[in-house]
Amino acid sequence: MSGSRASGVFTALRTQLQEAATEFAGGPDALEGILLGLVDDVDRAVREPLEIFPVCHHSPASALAMARRLREKQPKVVYLELCEDMAPLLTELRNCRLPVAVQAFAGDIDGFPQEWAPLSVVAPVTEASAEYQAIAYALDTPGVELVLVDRSSDHVFQWSDTASKAEASAEADEEPKSEEAALHGEAVGVEIGDLRPRFAELEEHLLRHGKVRHWSEWWHQYVEVPLGDSDHDTYRQVMFLVGSLFRRLAPGDGDRVRVDEDRERYMWTRMREHMAATGADPADCLYVCGAFHAASRVEEFGVEGRSDSFTISPRTATTWQYGLIPSSHAAIEAQFGLVPGSVSIAATQWQKSLKRTRVQPYRLEGQAGARTSRAKKALPAVAPAVAAPAADRLSGFLRQPPVLDGLDEAELLGWSVDIVRAARRNGYLASTADAIAVFETSILLAGMRDRAKPTPYDFQDAAVTCIEKDRVPGRRDVRRLVEIMMGGDRIGQVGYEALPPLARDVYDRLEPLGLKLRQRGVQRALLDVAGRPELEACSDVLWMLRRLMPPAAARPIMGERRLGERSIQESWDLALGTHQRALIELGYEGVSIEQVLEQRLRREAYGPRATTAGVLAAVEDSLLYLRSGRLADELGTHALKVLSAERTVDGAPEVLRRARALLAYYRTSRPELPAWIESFVRTGYAHYCTLLPTAFRDEDATVGQVAAMLGFLFSMESLALSLGCDRTQLELAVAQSHPEDPSKTALLWAAQVQLGTLSRAELRARCDALLDNPLVVPSYPRYLSGFVHALEPVPGLADVVVEAVSNAFGRLPDTVLLPWLPLLITTLRKGAGDLAPLLIREAGRVFPGRLPTLDSWVPPWRAPQADPFAGRRAEPEDQGRRGATLLPAHPATCDAVAELLGCTEGWTRPATAPASSSAALLTAHPAACDAVAQLLGCDGGWGAATGPSPSGAALVTHHPAASQSLEALLARA
């Protein structure tokens, strides 16, 4: 040990422990060294000129002892074990309702691994904690300075390792947290006085011999209760002893021990620097720290410790932001590994201790949620007295028998009646007999555990045993009901004045709704945008919150926001008070939600893992929420670069969906398309044509992704061709595609039908050939899956797909059909669930609507195909007069066309117009007839007729081959 020699205060205790160790172990050994080392640690801490006040986090005994000591000593400087960069926030605690947590947050990090982002450190504060008593005393007492001396938030992550952080996050992900337990998110917790054995065998030994279930119960029974009414010296020496015990029996975790010792060096270095700079007298100072750190053995310990052996490393370039977030008892228990309900029981114990001891605690002036009390009188100045040498209080404390509190029957009866009442409200069949059973079982369990008075933990076990039985009828079990009855999960709230500017701006802009949005719980908001136009601004805010915050914070019930559409009425379920932490953390990113949303959209679009679909989603969100054409054009231009750099088709379905939506929006809302979307269509057409052959052969590319590529090419084809693209590129890409997968093969056939290189009759013949081949029948469902996916690029094939499915059910025997029927259903459901409605509509159009007509119904594809031109085709001798009979038979049509063209001459009279006058135009201009014949591929020239044809159909008469080609072309169409 460094420093002066041990004092003689604990000589008698050392002698007794040495004799006990010799008798127990049969001679001097390691046990004697440990026991004597414990006394040396206590002696060293007691003799330190700067008074050390050891505490345990959220301990009512520590808070009670702190309140007593502050009123007795009235120190002028309070050194507190808390991150030094959190000091400016402590004054905002008076604007909050406890419990809350002081948070340091960093979204953009510099100097740490990027996978750690965002960084968050929280320090929860409850009223039943010693640090809150010290903070309230220092902030409300004139002339008192509060100095935070622990490492900064930046050093918290500098001194942590990636392995421990990854393990902690993995453990947190394994166990689902309740809404209240997740208030701190994934933040790293900082607490004062983490007193828990790090030696697993020691903790197991203490729990087994103490006849308790968990550490919180052991601490309550053997530390909280005995120290509740002890004097200051006894409290300090016992806490020093406990801290030294846990420190000396800690396992060899080198990283954790190194961090603990560095923290102690850091704190003592800061305190010596402050005393040297201000000239503060150590006798007027109080050092509040955890009992584990109070028994430190580092060389820098104490006012006279070494000052040149430890150098504080500089902070990184990370920019930290600070604020207060709501906390809860459940969040504190979940973050620091405490048993559920322990913090609530500690809060109840704190209130009972205040009533029993009549100690007046410190509360910040104007503290929200605190009881209104009379104005406090300033305490009279206390003359600094010479500190008397500390006496040995450990010997008497360790020798005295356990304090046996008398049974408080009234309190236990009240608990028993209350838990039965709560159980009945939650669906349990509890009665008065159960209340009596709980009462008697609590006394029985306390007696079995050597306790005269049942503790809340004994009562909880008794209630679970007597009431819960075999099942839980409601949401809460009996253990949770006891926690609620003992004080419940108290949830804090950050006041309006302590909120960041963004959160205050959100509340102000939602003020027209007339709701108390800062309260917890779900509230229904009704927006009649058409009747009250001023609510449209509230609607914009709510949709942006929907985009930025958790889904439950702002959930739309009625109304939607889509491109080119605005709802005239909306209904929302709002829980902003419940998700106040998320709203506060938004304030760390900007001063308005518009700024935060724009930053996030840019971050998503320009990130290293950005995809084309993600950038298009950012473009759509900028139009939906920000209505910013400038930002949309900028992000859309960036989408071109991302698309050109992609070498896979993973995001093709999403790209197709969003590109179609954006193209439809711009076509209906703007007189002309933006330049970036025209470039995107051009680039996308060439890009997907290039990737198409590879995607057909790639095993990793799904049939849905290839279908989305074809959907982009076919649906954007007209626009792409008008912008200068070449259709030959698509034809070559399809011709170079040779898939092996059956579903992709069917998709290729559909593309060939769309391009005209494969007729529908040939496609039907191929489908029939598949059914005729017994080796292909087992894979026929995969072909059908490809056909269903083909409805995305070629929706006109719906009738062919219905025909293919119907033929399979009609032709295959049950021995073949039934085995692959489950495969067909699962394949269609998994790969083409969104295209099934189109297929169902087509089937509903084809199949009869009534069951009796099904027996006589003939499928359209089996009915004889009639030639649509058979009734119109005339004999060769009738061709001369066929063209001159249609117009005279229907003169109204010709009159309408003549009027449209401005022809007022009227009809030629039959007496003056010969039958051959209809051929005068073609006879006068034979070049036109020759051009049409050449276009149709007829190069036989004019016929043998020497004069004008009497029928008026000169083209048909003089070019019979052209007539036949024209009829064939019409028949194909």
C-alpha cells in the first residue's frame, strides 16, 4: 500500500480476523491476507483528508445517509462520480419528472469504428438515489460548487473494447424488452456504485446461505435494512468493507480491472487539479463515488497521491450532443441487470424510511412531480469543526446479531388484501381465502429464511404460490402485480423547457390538434383537412414523424399519402409522450424535422451501401414529405450513377415499381418530364438489356427479378424509343438468352411472344408438348410459375396462363396431378402472390359463372376457330363491285367525314357519274398505287387491263397479289 502506515484504529479488528483466519485455515495463508487487506482498505479510506462518501446506486440507505451528511457537513464543493461533460445538463433536472436519464449522443463519429454509430451514454437519476440528493443540494444551495470528475462520454468508448460491446448488444437482442424497459435504447449505462460480486462463486455462496433468490433481495436484507438507521461512521466503514470485499475477490478480468483503475486515476487527477486551481480546502469537500471505487489501491489515490503517473488522453473529434430522456424503473433494471421490481421496491422503501426517520430530503426547486412544500429556510452556517478521529465501528457492527423487526400485521394484511383485489381485476379467481393464505405463507417463508418480518420479496413469493397456480389469465402475472402494488414502474418525463428545439417545434406545430401530446398513452387525432385548411400543416408534420420515428409513435388510421394524392380527412393514433426519447434524439440531428428528414434522405442516397431502389425511394419521400423538386432532381440524378454501377438485378422489382410511380406522377403533375427521369429511362433500358442474358443464366437471380427487368423494358419501351434507344438491342438480348431453369424458360417464351418472334399458337403447342412428356411433368409447376411471373411484363398472356393451368388439371391423371399439386400451390404463393389476382380475374372471365352450365361449357381454346374474314371474302367476279357498295349503303358516315374535311360539293349523281368514276383518282395517279404495291411486296406491275376498271377498285384489280397480302395482314391482326 502507498501512503502512510496503517493507523491503530482497527488494531483490535485486525487481531480478531488474524486469529480467526489462523484457526479456520490452520495457519497463515491467502485468507489471512485477504481479511487483513479488507481492514487496511477501510483504514486507508477513513483516514483520507478528503471525505469519501461511498454509495450504492439506487439504494435508499445511501440516499438517506447522504441527506443526513449533507445537512451536517454542508460541504462547499461536491465531487460527483459522473461524466464530466454532462454537468451543464443537471440544471434542467428541475424541469423534469423523475426518473430521467442524462444522455450524451453522437450520430456522426470521428475516431471510432463506424459500426459503433450512433454512440449513446445515459446516466439515470431517480429520487431515491444518493447522487440526486447531492445534485439537489449543490444546485439549490448558494456558494456550493458541483464538480463532475468521472471520465467523459468520449473516454467511455475510448476505454471500451469492441468485443464487450458486441457481446452486450447480442445479449440485449436475445431477450425482448418491454416498451418501458427499452426507454434507454442501446445506450451504454453509467451508474454510481455498481456493487455486485464479480466472483460468481461468491455471489452463489451469499445467495445460498442468505436463503434468498437473487442479489437484490440479499442486498435489501443484509445491507439496506441494517444500514437504514445507522450513524454516518458506521455507514461509511461498512460500505468501504463491502466495496473492498468485492474488489479483492474479483476474478482476473484484466480489461475490466484496467478500466476501473483508470477511472479512479482519472477522478483523483481531476479533483487534485480542481483543488489546486481554486484553493479549495479538502475539509470543505465531499467526494461521492461508488463503494467499489472508494476502496481503491491505485497510486493516485488521495489528496497526496501521485500526480505524474497518469496522463489523460485527449478526446476524439467526435461531436457530442447532450439532453435528457425519460427513464423508468424497468429501464434501469434492464440496463444494469437488476431483478425486475427491485427499483420500485427501493422507491417504496425510500418513502417509508423518510417517514420513519423524519429526514428531510433535498429536492430541486420547481421539480416536476414533487409534492408542494413550504419554502425552505436557509440553513445556518456551520463553523468548520476539527474532524474527530474515526472510531472502530466495524467490530460492533459485525458482532451484533441481525435486527429482527417485529411483524407489522396491519401492513402485511393490507398487502394481502390489495394483491387479491388486483388479481381479481386481472382475471384471477382469487378470494378472501387466498388473502389469508398469502398472509400465512408470507410469515412461513420469512421464518424459513430466518426473518421475523416478511420482506416484499417474501410476500411476492407467497402471492405467486397461492394465487397464480397453473396459468396466467391476463396480460400480467402475479409477480408483476406485486411490483405494481409496491410502487409500480414509475416513468419519468422531460419537461417542455428541457426539450431540444426540434421537439418544442413539433409540439408547437401540433398545437391546433388540441391534444395533450406530452402525456403518455395513445390519443386519437381527427383531421378534417377540407373543412379546416390550417390542419394541413399538422398533417405534414405527422407524416414526417411517421417517416422518422418508431411506427407506434404516429400511426395513421384513416388517410394515406401517395404521389399526386392528398387526403381530405385523416385519423391518427398518437403516442408522442410514450416515445419521447425518440423525439428528443431527433433533436440531436437538427433544429427542424424538415432538416433532419433531408439529412437522412441524403445519407441514405449517398451512403456506401446505397442501391438504385433506395435512391428512388428517397426521391419519392422527398416529393411526398418535403415537396422539394430541387432535392428530388438532385437525388434522381444520383440514381443514374448508382444504376450504372450496379452489376446485379437484386433490386429490379423495387426499381420497376418506383420508376413507374414516379413516371406516372411527373406525367400528371408537370407539363414535361424532368431531364433526370428521361436519362434514367434511357440508361435503365440499355442497362437491363445488357444484363438480361446474364440474369437468365444466373442461378442467384430469381424469376421475379428477371420478370421485373422485362417489365421495365416493355413498359418503358415506348418512352425509351422516343428518347433515342434502339429496339434491336432488346431483341438481341432476348435472342442471346438461354436459361436452364424451367420458370425462366417460360418467362423467355413470354418475352418472345411480346416481341413477335413466337406466336401464341406456337406457345400453346410448347405447353401441350410439356404435358405430353412424362419426364417434364414433375417440373410443370415451375413452368407455370414462370408464366405467372410473365404477367408482369406481358399482362396480355393471362388467357394463355389460364389455359395452361386448366389443361394440366384436365389432362393429367390424379396419380400425377395430386403429388405436385402442393408444389404448384406453394410455388405460386411464394413467387407470384401479388400477380395471382390478375390470373384470378382472367379465370373468372373465362369460366362460367354458374355451376349447372359447367357440364356443357366448352373452353374457348377448344372451340373451333372461325375465320373472321370468311363471310366478307367475295368471289373474284364480285370484287369489281364490292368497293362501290359500302359507301352508298351508309352515306351518313361519308357525310360526316366530308364535313370534317370541309368538302361541300356533295354526292355525284348516278346519271352523270359512270360506274368507273370511282377509279378515276387511281387511274390519274398510278404512282400512289405502285407505292402501296411495293410496300406490300408486290412487284408484278399493273394487270393486263387496258382500260379503267368498271368497279372502282383499281388497286385490287390491277394488283391482285397486293390484295391477298393485305387480307393476310388483316387476318393476322
